Amino acid sequence: MIEHGALTVDLPKIDYICQKNTFTGSCGAFRYRLYPEEAGEAKVVTAAVYADHCYEIEDAAGRVTRESFEYTNDGIAKAEEWIAAQYDAYCAKA
């Protein structure tokens, strides 16, 4: 779990992701999502951040930023850090 100003990122562990679940969260208009993906033969955990509207609208408009991480609890911890950094960038623009 990362507490970062107004943002608290507490992503589920790998056992949640192994069941092909998607996790979403938000802080005001800043939104994020974590989901499993297959990259060729490998599995990864992908984090995505976006703002203002739902994921589908922002994705169709090309306004979603994504990063992939190892399919492990360490990868999920790195995703939490990445989301917090993206939140900082989002706040700097506001």
C-alpha cells in the first residue's frame, strides 16, 4: 500500500490477478486500473491510468497510459509506485 498525499494505492495481490480479475481505483478525476495480460507466452500485470471519464471512453480517445510489470507480488508493488508517480504528473498538470 502506498499513501501519497490524497491518493492511497492499495492493489490486490497476485492471487486476485491470477483469477483474471481487474481492479480499479480513483482519487478525484484520476483513475487507475490493474489487470492481467498475456504478452506472447508470458503473463504480465498491466497498470493503466486515465482521467475524467470511464476507461472505455478514455481508451477510445487514446488518453490511457499503460505500463506492464512482472506477474508477481513484486511487480504489483512496482505498479503501485508507478501509479503514484503518474498521480504526481497528473497533479502537476492541474
